[in-house]
Amino acid sequence: MGRIVQKFGGTSVADLDRIRAVAQRVKQEVDAGHQVAVVVSAMAGTTNQLVAWARDIGPIHDAREYDTIVASGEQITVGLLAIALQNIGIDARSWLGWQIPFHTDEVHSAARIEHIDTAAIAERLDQGQVVVAAGFQGISPEGRITTLGRGGSDTSAVALAAALEANRCDIYTDVDGVYTTDPRIMPKARKLNHVTFEEMLEMASAGAKVLETRSVAMAMRHNVNLQVRSSFTSDEGTMVVDEDNDMEKQKISGIAYSRDEAKVTLVGLPDKPGIAATIFEKLAENHINVDMIVQSASPDKSRTDITFSVGALNADKAVACLKTIEADLEYKDIVSDPDVAKVSIIGTAMRSQPGIAKTMFSVLAEKGINLHVISTSEIKISVLIDADYTELAVRSLHDAFGLEEA
Ligand code: ASP
Ligand code: MG
């Protein structure tokens, strides 16, 4: 017996039948004697529609009103789920972000949760009532509705689990766990029973779309027992665990990829101190997140090239803002290429096992895949390649590292 947070994503609440099925899942935990808080997303597709309306209504963009609009999808699903639960004899009520409340900062459309006041809902949980909380939304210090950014309801769920000191946080989604890679491009991908927080964090930021990156970082900080599982099957999911509890000792745990990348190259920059600082300061000022960076020296040491990668949506903006300081940078040319993808291999075992980079690079070389940029962390190696080779790279690496065998 304990406290459990269950989170259901948009596909799990996509229509009334699915919401009824979710109610049954909740009932199982209630029948097992647990206190249950449920966090739900909007019905699949709803938030996209709301975002489009907020954009199309007119050229003035007021982020506070944007949040008022896009937060409404979750208001529908909490109400529907509460009624579905009541109809099968479960005491339940809905809670919007401001009612709980989820206190956030004032950064509308990308707010951070600062504090969750659990007094009111904890009392209801103790009375045996199911708490059905709207994901994605909170309240600003000024008392306005905020949203956490797209995909933010994973973070709502983990934050709620941390605040309620829940025994478990189960994230129900349309896949049945975390895989060695995306099963849609690699049929031999295998479901992982365990993955460490750090690996999950690297996988999420490298493009694996199972969990929102922020939610994993938060779970790691607060040591939340996190599980990813399917809302459509009753199979065991994937547990996200501390490294100490990771029993699956293998070379690498997973391969992630992202096609939402673009490469920008500044050609023929003067090779002198301060150039890189000027470039990346300018990008930071414009809120452009840079991922991978490489600088290549020219033979005569007078000129260099710098290549970096950014999210595909930011490529034009990056080029435009660097053009405004063309006079300071004195580059010969600036080119961007959107047809690139990032492929990453991830595994905590990399810390102790030599030769993993060598294997990765030789496998890609054998397939004739050119590497534009390489970046590494302690437990991850990423390469930027031509987007056309994404599948080939992922499959060959999956085979080379023997990931289909448990
Ligand atoms: N409904 C929001 C979105 O689509 C939040 C979420 O589903 O996590 O981004
Ligand atoms: Mg999601």
C-alpha cells in the first residue's frame, strides 16, 4: 500500500473509450489499496489545434493569453476522467493547475514549476479520493495561468510524485517502454527492463521521444521511482533506476537519433582569440541553443572554419543573427544545411570500457557515412551525419553493439 502517481498522455485519453479504459487502470490501483493521483494530458491533437488557433487569431502574440488557450485541453480530460471514475464507483475529483496549486515562475509558455502545495490534495488522498490533476499547467506569481512547454505533463507528473513523496510514478504512453532504439526503424530493437536516469536523460535529449527531458532530470534530482509503460497492454514497462541498481551490464544501452537538426558553418574565420566567444555570445543572446560544435584549423593557421548544430527551427534565425555581426567576424561565407541528423550511442558502461568510440566510427566508416561533427559526454557519443543515412547508421550500430541480445 502506498501513494502512486499515474500519468496518461494524449493518445491514452484520445477518446471516451480510452478514457474509460484509463479509469479501469486507475481502479486497479485503488482496489489494490493505494492512494492514487492521476495526471492527464489533453486528448491527442487537441493542444496542436489550440496552438494553431492562438497563432492564427492575429499578429499580436500575448504569451499569457496563449497559455490561457492552450491549457484548456487538459481541463476537458480531467473532468471527463473524474466522471468516468465516478461512474465505476470510484470517488474522484478534478484539479486544475491553479487549484492544487502548481506554483510556477512567470515565463509564459515555458514556465518552470517552483513549488507544489500538496496540502489540499494530500487531505483528499488520505480520505481515499482519487486526485485527477491537469498536467502541463500552473499559476504564475501574478495569478495567471501558465503552461510548462509542449510535452510538459510528464514534468507535472514527476513533480507531483516528488511533492507527494509517492512510491511510484508510472508514465503510461503509447509505447510499452524504453527500447534500445526506435522499433519503427529497427525491428530488432529490444525493450529495456531498466535504464539509468543518466542514460534516460541522454536518450531524451538525443532525440528519443519517450519521456520529456526535463521530467527525467527532475526524477533524477528527487529520486522518483519512474516507470514507463503502455496504457494499451498490461506488460511490464521500463524502470528508470539509479546506476547502482542497474543490473543489465552491457556495452551501450541505446541508440537515439534526431532529424530535427541543422548544421551551420562559418567559413574562413580569422584564427584569433575571441571569435568563438563572439559567435556563441550572439547566439545565446538570441536564445538559440547550440548543440554540437567543431572548429577546424586551416594549414596556414590564419583562417579557420567553425561548424555547429542547432535545432532545425533555429537555423535561419542563427544565420540571420550572425550576419548582423559579419563585420566583426570577417568570415568568408556562412552556410546552413538542414539535411542532417544526429545519431547518438548512450551507455554508462562507456565510463569503464575503452574502444566504444572506435567501434562506432569504424562501423559508420564501413558504411561510407561521413561524420560532420562529433561530440561526446562521459556516457554518450553523438555524430552529425547526412539525414539520408539515419536508418542505415542506427541499424548498423544496433547490430555492431549486439543490442538485440539481452
Ligand atoms: N498537452 C500538452 C502538449 O501536447 C502537454 C502534454 O501532453 O504533455 O504539449
Ligand atoms: Mg508526451
